[in-house]
Amino acid sequence: MSHEIPAAVQRALDAIDAVDNDAFVAAFAADGYVNDWGREFRGHDRIRSWSDNELIGKRATFTDTQVTAPGNPLTILTQVGGEGFNGPSHFTFDVQGDALTSMTITA
């Protein structure tokens, strides 16, 4: 990726690569949320539960990742693999300070 990735986004991506749900959840602000194709999961407990069932718990992998919209919010396009959803997805991250306030997943 040639565009600068904010530290909070990089921490979340690194946590996915490391299959580390604690680190993934820690990248979010206390009131942050994940919007997974219209389903919203707000707060650390709900993000952890979602990730256990949909992302890190499914050993998701991201490959061919590229920044498609730099800035804040920042959007990446990646090929998702693993034991759950497989296919291309856009992930849009909003960062405030050193934490993610949201991660939105779309086609």
C-alpha cells in the first residue's frame, strides 16, 4: 500500500493478520462500532462477539490490500479469505485520536 495508514487502522489490520481478537478490539474507541453490511455492533463487547463469529474467529485473511480512498475516513479494498466470507470487500475506517471510531464493510 502506497498511502499512509493511520496507526489505529494498522493495529487493526495487524491484529487480523495475527489472529489476535484482543488487539483487534483494543484498536477501537470504547464507543466505536463495526458496520458489517448494514449490521451494527457498537462497543468493545459487541465488536469482540462479532469478530469471534465473523472475522478473527473465522481466521479471516486479507490479501491484495490497497487504499482506494486515502484520508479520514480511509477506505481499503481487500480480498477476504478464511473460513467465513470469501471475496472482495471495502473496509472504511474512521479514526479519532489513536482509536478507530468505526469500521464499515461494504461490497
